[in-house]
Amino acid sequence: MNGFGEHGHGEDAFGPSKGGIVSGFDAFPKTKKTYLVKGRNSSAWTVTLILMCIYLSRSEMSRWLAGTTTQSFIVETGVSHDMQINLDVIVAMRCADLHVNMQDAAGDRTLAGDLLRKDPTTWAQWTGNHMENGIHELSKEGDASASFWEELWDVHEQLGKAKKRKFGKTPRVRGATDSCRIFGSLDGNKVQGDFHITARGHGYMEFGEHLDHKTFNFSHIIREMSFGPYYPSLTNPLDSTIAITPTPADHFYKFQYYLSIVPTIYTDDSSLIPLLESVSFDKNHPASSVFHTTHAIKTNQYAVTSQSHTVPENNVPGVFVKFDIEPIMLAVIEEWSGFWRLMVRLVNVISGVMVAGGWVWQMFDWGSEIVGKRRRRGDGVGVLGTPQQEKMSWD
């Protein structure tokens, strides 16, 4: 037939592809390559989608492992009568010249100097080259406050740091002492109060030798100031802060700190929150120890503002800490979703990426095809895709 068979263009060339014995039973034989049109290579796009699925899946798994942290404020309905105060302060005055006292709104006065420990030391042991890491001025902490609040909401880190320890020992002193380290824990009423460090004979009526005003120097370093069980690893706003008088001649100088205390619970098990009310009413409750474990701790966080200035000689200089307890409680809860919920999220992420990627590729392919057709029309392409000049030469 017109010589087509001699050139291999017979009917067999356009029929189904030949195969072995197994292909004879194939109900859907493969189309010959003559009728196939090779599309665009999408291997690079497939690799991109796979990498995207891996990245998003990894992000979902990291989020699942980190858990979800929620903060909620509730009214503290329990009745608490006392609160532990933990203090570790170095004052640039001799221990014999200092008085430490606490007075609350209930009218109770506590001679904190008799309950806290006073160790003679030197100011040089805690400043200069011997200054501890992280010591900073409260008004110049810069980005430290941002990292503090970020750390504050990390329940896992807070629970890991909640380990009761004792106060460290004071370094040995060689030579004369000029400062005093005041540290320890004491119990007070859970009401508004005032904790102050003053000079001997100033602030309270006392008989004895008058203290020379030139010895006044209330520059101090607060290593620890916390309320509740003593967890030295937990970070508080006044921890590791230093305050120095502007000049050595500022003997009558008053440092004031105003604290707003908020009872706080950190837990990774939300089912423990309902136990709080019963535990607050009864200290001997069997579940009272639950809030001091690796799954839940009950402590107190606080916000602080400071004000320091010189005072006239008829006023009382010193370090004054006024604290007020808020009637609300902050519960910081970290929870993890179940394993099967993670699987559902992973399936949704992978399937969503694949489906969206398929749609994008189809739209790209369709757009490329339209652009290609317009270009061929502009070049004078014939019906069979050959240039118009060659078509005319065949005619």
C-alpha cells in the first residue's frame, strides 16, 4: 500500500505492543510509544514536595514533643495562713551595725535578724573580679527580662529546676571584714508586709552607743529573694541584682522595692489542679506532697518595681522591701496530645502538601501549554506542527 509496508509503516507498527506469554492475558495492553507524548520532567518538583513534607512533619513532631503551654488565672479560693520567705543579701556594712526586721499588715513584727544567719564578709569578695556570673543592675538588665519571661513559661524547665537545696556557705575571709551576708528562710503571715534592713539605732528605738553616720553604706547584692519553698535554681526578678549608692558620700540612701506576689503552679498534668483547693484547706491532706514533685510545684512569682533616692538625716535609710499578695493564682500547664492525634496531623500535612503540589503543577503545565500554543501561532506553524514554508514546499 503505497510503499508504507516496505518502510516499516504497516498496520503492525501501529497496533498494540507485542510481549511475552504473560502479556497475552493483559486486559489493558500498553499503548505503543508512537501514540505517546512525553510530558515535562516533574522530578525536581517531586523532590521539592518530599523535602517540604519532611520539614513540616519534623516541625509537627517537635511541637508535639514540646507540648502546648497554657496560662490561666483563677481566684485563689483556698485559705493559707503562712508563707516562707527566702533571702540571701550582701550589704556593705558590718553585721553588728545592721538590723533586719519584718512587719506585716496583721501587726506581727518578726525579728528576722534572730532567725536569719549573718556571716561577716568583705565587699571585695562579691564584686570586681570575684563577682558572680549574671550579676546585673535591676534597671540595666536589658534583654535579660525578655529571656526571664520566656523561661518563666517553660514548664518543663521550671519543673526540672524545682529541687530543694540548702544555702551555700560563705567564703572564708582573710583580714578585716566590712560587709555582712544575711541569708536563710523565715515564715511569715501570708498578708501584705514590709521587710527592711536598717542601721543599728535607726528605725527602732534602741539603747546603746550611737552609730556614726559615716559608716552607713547600704549598697547591696541580692543573690536570692523568693517566696514559698526554697528552690535556688528557679529564677526570680530580684535574683543576682546589685544596687550601689551613686557616691561614697551618700550615707543616707534609701533603696525601696515594691513586690506584687502571685501564687503560681507549674504542672504537666492538668488533672492535679482540682486537688489544689482541698490541699490548701488541709495541710495534712494526702495529696499535699503532689505539688512539690517533678509533675507539679506550687511556688510564688512576683513583679517588682524599685525606687532609690537620698533621704534627709531625720529619715531612716536602708533597704526596704514592701510586698503585697494578689488574690489570684496563675496556673501554667503543659500538656501533650496523644500519639494517634500526632499521626492524624502528620497524615493531614503530607496529604495536603501532595494535593496542593499536584494542583500547582497542573496549573503550571496548563499555563505553559497555553503560552506554547500562542508562540507557535505567531511563528506560522502548520496543522502538523511544521513551519508554513516547509508545508508549501511539500505541496
